[in-house]
Amino acid sequence: EMGNFDDAIADYNKAIELNPEFALAYSNRGYAKAETGNLDEAIIDHNKAIELDPKLAWAYNYRGLLWYKLDDYDAAILDYNKAVELDSTFAWAYNNRGIAMDKLGEFDAGIANFDRAIELDTIYAWAYSNRGYAKFNLGKISEAIVDYSKAIKLDPKLALPYYNRGIAKDKLGEYEGAIVDFSKRIEIEPGFAPAYNYRGIAQGKLGRHKQAFADFNEAIEIDPEFALAYNNRGYAHYNLKHYHEALADYRRALKLDPDLDLAINNLKSLNQEMAKIKN
């Protein structure tokens, strides 16, 4: 909780007051500040920790996480490089470097880092999940599912691997299995709109347009700015022969995202179809 981090910051302040050369206290305070959303001050603290102790691998790793949050993936990788140079058994830093590599589209390099993290910590659920994501992006869908399943076996409370495994199953045409996984993600995190959207897509592919419509509704209720969900609800309306409602949803999707190709094409197609009916 936020209050706990505020208390932690107060404790680290006291520790630093007692010992201004206490590098780890600066790094830990930086971590706590980051958790309260104060990223700039957090970076300053990690900089100070590194200045006091240039061999403090944790400080490089934590600072790398901050660069990542600021979308500076190259800077993050430089810090993760330093962290694993200082501590070659630092599984978390390898995992983090792999995530940053993924962001740069370097999925093979990402996998190499996740492999190393898993080699160091064979029960590292997040490393399996992240490796699955990288494999998925390389088109290795079945291998990705194996990794997501391993992550889930190690930690059944992790929500993301269920969601990603559902997307992978959908890609393979395993729609029932995908629905089960999206439902599990929703059970763990009911407010996650994309899971409803993806479950609705899978329902629609099975011809269950009423169930799909209900899922898209839920996604929109959670996130009223979710353009793709409006498009998808429009398509569910279309399949239920609610043509005017479908038009309204496609238009709403395009108002939110004028470049959404699916909505552009669906609106054009439906307008043409309705013109033929009138004629």
C-alpha cells in the first residue's frame, strides 16, 4: 500500500541521516519513491547509491526498471548489462533485460535472457511467462503455450499468462480453450477490459454472438474509450441482424480511433449492404 512506502521512505531518510554513505539505503529509498510515482527523485537516489558504491548491482537493476518505465529501453538495457556484469547470478536482471529486448523487437535476444534467468532460478514463473511472449512474437505459438502453462503451474495466481495463453490458443483456433483462459484472467482481475474483448472475439468465432455481445458490452463498460471493443460489438450486432446498432458502434469506434482499419472496412461494407437492401 502507498502508506507503507511512505513509511519506508521515512525510515530510509533516518538511515541516511545516521549514515550519509549508506548506498543501499539510497537505492531502497529510490525503489520506494518509484512505487509512489516519484520517478525523478527515485533516479536521483539510485544515482547516489551507484556513486557511493559502483558495485551495487541492485541499484543498476532498479534504475534500469525506471528507465524502462520512462520508455528508454536502451538506457534500461545498459543498466541491466551492468547489473549482470557485477552479479552473473542475478536472475531478475536477466529477466528484466529480456523484457527490454522484447520492447526493441529483439525477441531472440530476449529469449536468451529468459533462458539464463530460468537456468539460475528454475521456478521463476515470470521468466517462463515472458519467454512465452517472446516465442509468440516469433511465431512459435505452441512453444509459447508450453511456457505460459509452466508459468501458470508455478504460480496459478498470475493473471497475465492466462491471458497470453488465451491469445495463443485463439491463434491456433482452439477457441474453447481460449475462452477458459480469458475467463480465468477475468476471475483473477475482473476489471481487465481486454480479456472481455478477447473472450468476446472467441465466442463470436464459435457463433455465440449473444455471448460475444455481452463480453464486448462489459469491456466497454470498464473502458468507455475502448475503440476496438465498439467495433467488435458492432460486428456482434451485425451478426444478430441489428444493423443500425452496428452502424452506430462502428461510427463510435472511428470517433475514438479514426485510423482503426477494422471499423473503416466494417462500416463501408455495412453501408454498401444496406444500400443494396434499400434498392
